[in-house]
Amino acid sequence: GGHIASYASAADLFEVGFNHFFRGGRDGDLVYFQPHSAPGIYARAFLEGRLSEERLNHYRQETGGAGLCSYCHPYLMPEFWQFPTGSMGLGPLNAIYQARFMRYLEHRGIQKTAGRKLWAFVGDGEMDEPESLAGLSLAARDGLDNLIFVVNCNLQRLDGPVRGNGSIVQELEGLFAGAGWNVIKLLWGSDWDPLFARDEDGVLLKRLHETVDGEFQTYAATDGRFNREHFFNKYPELRQIIAHMSDADIDRLHRGGHDPVKIYAAYRAAAEHAGQPTVILAKTKKGYGMGLWGQGKMGTHQQKKLDDAALKEFRDRFALPLSDEDVVQLRFFHPGADSQEIRYLEARRKELGGYLPMRTASSSTLTVPSLQSSSRNQSTTMAFVQLLAQLMKDETLGARVVPIVADEARTFGMQTLFRQFGIYSALGQLYEPEDHEELLYYREAKDGQILEEGITEAGALSSWLAAATSYSSHGTPMLPFYIYYSMFGFQRVGDLIWAAADSRARGFLVGGTAGRTTLAGEGLQHQDGSSHLAASAIPNCRAYDPCFGYELAAIVHDGARRMLEGQEDVFYYVTVGNENYPHPAMPEDAAEGILRGMYRLRDGSQVQLLGSGAILREVIAAAELLEKDWGIQAAVWSVTSFTELRRDGMRAERARRFGGSDASWAEECLSKTQGPVVAASDYVRAVADLIRPYVPRRFVALGTDGFGRSDTRAALRAFFEVDARNIAVAALAALESPLLPEALRRYGIDPGTRPPWER
């Protein structure tokens, strides 16, 4: 319903672009399409010969493999759609940071992008999303004159008027102009020009300015006679201006967004404007041409189909050469490959460089160097920064690495990169920094490599997404690393991460200060206990929670190799902590297990202890307690990814359901062991529980369910019952050991205490 009416309002806006402005090809323009307009884009692709009738007949019927998706989804139509815009607000935000990334590529000498434009088509109702406005000031500060917004001001959202008691055009004009954008208002068609010329006293302008959008919607839904009586006849002077016009003449007055000549003029002015981004506020009618059944109607968004009479009127309104039977049978219409219309359409696209939208997935490959980890006493965050520096210094790959931070570089120890690699700024550095005499001073540069985004996780993620899809958008593979407080990733900008998955993004998301007990002092809102659970739901996100530097090095190297050499459409989520501890050398034969999700660190015959991330060290300590205090031999397994283990378990389970005999990696690892399994992590128990179905024996999951708190790490781990003593007690309980009561007394654990998730 909304698709039909939305595209009807924007059709002329698109057609002028397709025929005169949108350049195709690898070095062409980028276009972010308003998602509800997708059916119209498919219809044009059908006329171009790019989509068959069979595919059109399978709109929203995709599981068979030949259908068309509802919105703009690169994952579902990887040869067609470039950018996912279906979640309202993400399109405008991503468009701004994509335009900025194009400048980044140019300024760093990686790829010439000068002359290329980015067109973003958005709805006026969509501008209420906070993300839609979040990047406006950045675009102006960086002077992104390669960026053009076209806001389709049809004045309606799903339920009613966008601003029934006001004017959305004036509101948006103020917002964009205040942010520093060039504003072009495309409000009234050419047939209004003679009326404005006759408006010597300004009464027409007065009438337009005093009319609120709710009234304009009513005028769109009614005919010339109604508009004469209720709009023009309010003032005698205004009545005189249109005295020579019939009701039919008044009915034919166009809004600016339906006048190709005015649209062309606005687009040309926007394309030639220098020094600022431009927004075109185009006034249109929702459901344009749908007549009494949809044009300007309050319920037009729910108009799923038209009856025979409505379809015939639509045919007559646009002079379509269809018989009554064609209309009733809903037959597709194509004027023929040799028709004047199709020849013109094809000639225009050929002149402009090719068809749009079109996505190209192939790009050059890049070789990933070997990575070395350190054994010194440090956090996994510092181990990550060292790996990042190794990659950035590599002669082949280094320039393609894109470090991204949201105002937390010093928190993560990345200030060591400031001087050598520089912080990107479109203006360079117009001031002498306060710390300029220091070795690691704050250096901004036009060719800087680090993207320092300020306090905006959404903006930083949008930059990451632009870099992570550069292989497709620009034919230039990049390797972005966005490091952030892990609590402010999937929880805060999860919608953008799903958009990245849809985009087939390739890169690393690094959740810093991870774990509910490892970030000791910052308390409830900052302590992450759930990000790995959220990551597990995204099919092409490979999530890891390493404990040691060698694990991290193996994961980063394998991920970079898969994405840059193998060109796999995956991205990685890796958590790192801020707790300092020694990092041993990698055990022999551990490499496969690190990547597949688990490997054995210590043998033991009576109980199997599994730990991930920082809690692995508590598991190791628990094994030592069990042996020293109770004479129990415990094996220790490092679990680098409960998610990878679960997916492998699901695969093996499915294969067996269909008659196969596959075993999962978790089953392979544990099949020759004995005793119950106790799994602990610094996240909610549901993370360790991901593998419960694939461990066919007594299984106990420990985690950090509940609200975070500020305290020491030791106190927090005791509170959440994931310290060495509680893990040892859990093992004794799983073994049904008579030693359990004595262990509780010795370790000072009160069984009567309320569970941490209830406190």
C-alpha cells in the first residue's frame, strides 16, 4: 500500500534523475533509494529488460530464489541493490558518512572520487527519525558538495499528516539551513508561474503561507472545484487571479515534485553547487494519480490493491494503451524494445554510463601479513592495538586499514597511533594542539588514517559500514576496525549492524572494555553482559571472545584473510578487555580449535571446565583449586566462540536429521572425555547455554545475569558467581560430590543468598 502511493509521489523525481543525472558504472554516482519506492524501481528495471515478468510475479515471494525483495536488500538481491535503506532513518545517516568516506578515499590518495555524486532520496516523515538528522552538521563541516538529499515532501506518513498543524517544508528548511546546507525548495510546478506573476499584492503567497499541511493534504485529495471554493475563494483578490481558470485547470495545477522541468532545474542547481551539501525539498502528492482511491487519502498507505474501476481510471489518467481485459487481468505492460519510449530510456542510460541500481561484488584481493602476539603482561585491548599497528605498517595492506573510534581512542591506548598515522580531517589542522611538544601529540591531517568520530556510535558505525562495503561501492577493498565500549554496540546501534549484515559488509567490530565484571568501575549502564547473545543472531557475523593475545592474533589474521583474500561476505565481532595479565605462547595444535570455537588447554579426567574471555583465567584457577583442595582432576577448555560452536552444532544436527552422520566440533572435542561440563563466561548464562543441546551430558552454565555494578573485579566475580571458587563449587555440585558442603564452608559461599539477577 505505502509502496504504491510513495512511488507514485516520487516517480517524477526518480525519472528525471534516471534520464539526466544518475551516472552509472564503477565510477558513477551512488543512489540511496527511498525504500517504499522499491516497486517503481523494479518496474523501471522491467522496462529496461533487467527483470523478467516471472520475477515481477514473484515480488515478495523469495524463498524459491527468483523473487523480488520488499525493500532495498543487497543480501537478498546482491546483483541489484547497493544500499539497504528499509529501516527508516538509516539511509540518510549512511548516505552522509558514505559521502564523507568518498572524500576520505580521495584525500588519502587511495581512489579518485571527485566528480561523483551521492543522491539520497528520503521521505519527509522519515526525517523524524533521530538518525536522519544526526549527520547534518558533519556534512556541512566537511563541505560535502558531493552529497544531495532529495526529501519527498508528500506531507503524509503512515497514519496521517507529517505536520498537519504546521509546515514540514519550512521546518526542514530551518533545520538544514541552520546546519549549513544549501536548501532548494521545489514546491510549485510551472503552471503556477503565471499565477505568481499576477500576484502583485502577495495575496497568493499569503494564502500559501497560512495554509497548514493538513489542509494541503485535503486539497490533494479533492478536485478543482473544491480547491477553488476552499483555497482560492478565501480572498477576493485571490479569486480574481484565477477567474480565467476552469475547475479542470485548477485540478491540473502541479506541485513542484511532479514537474519534470522544475525538477531538472533543481537537480542541475544542486549538482553544480560547490562548497556545501544540498537538500532539495520537493513537494508532492502521496498517491499521485490514484484518484479517489488513494491520492492524498488518509488511508492511502494501507491501500493494498485497486479494484477494477480504480485501475481503469488510473489507465485513463495516464493514457496507458491497455484494454479493459488487460486491466482486469493485471497484465504487465511493456511498449516493446523498439518503441520510442524504450529507445529513449536505453539511450539515456547508455549516455550516463549504465543501469542503476546495480551492485558489483568483485574487487581486487589483498594479501594479509602474518601477525605476532606478545607474551608480556597486558590487556587484550593492548594486544589488539599492537596487532592493528602491525597491519597499518604493512607495505601492501597498511593504507587500506581504517581505524575508527567514537571518542575513546585514549581509553583503548590508541593515542600511540595519532602522530604516526594521523587523524583524518577534511580541513587538515588549523590550530596548534595543546600537546604539540609531546611525542604522541594529537595530529589531525587531510590525509590522516584514523577516523575519530566524536561521541556518536551511530556515526562511527556508519563510517565503518561505508569502509566495510567499499569493495562493492568503489571497487576498493578496505579493512575497517571500529573499536568501542561493547555495551554501546549491538545494544545501541544494533539496527545499523543488521544493515551491515544486509550490505554484506566485511570488517571488524571490536567490543572494548567487554564483560560484565572486567570493566570494574563504571557500573550498570556500561558493563556488557549481552553483546555476544545479540551477535549470535546475525548469520554472517562471526563472534569471538578471546582471552589470550595469540588467540586474538589468530582470529584477526583468519578474518582478514577470509574477507580480503577469500572475499567472503562475513564480518567479525571480537571482544577485548582492559584487565592486565600474562599472555602465554600458543600451544601446539591449537590453531584449528581457536577458529572453530574451543580447544583444550589442560587435561583432566573427572570434569570438563569451559571458559571464555577473561573468565577463562578464573576457570584455570578453579581447576587448580579442585586439584589442590579436593584432589579432582579437571580439564580446561578455552572457548573462543560459543556462537561458532552453536552454528556448527546446528549444522551437524540438521545433517543427522536428514540421514547424515556429522559430528559437531564441540562433540568431537568432548567425545573422548568424561565427567560433567561446566561452562563460564563474563556474559549472561544464555551465551554459554548456546551449546547446551550439543553437549549430551550434565551441563552447567555460569554467567553474569543481572544488573552491573561498580566494584573490584574480584568482588564482582564473586557477586555474579563466576570466580574460581564458585566455578569449583559448580564442578563439585555437577559431580554430586559429598565434598560440596565442606567446599561451601571453606570458600565462604552462602547458599541462602538471593541469586545475583534478583538483587
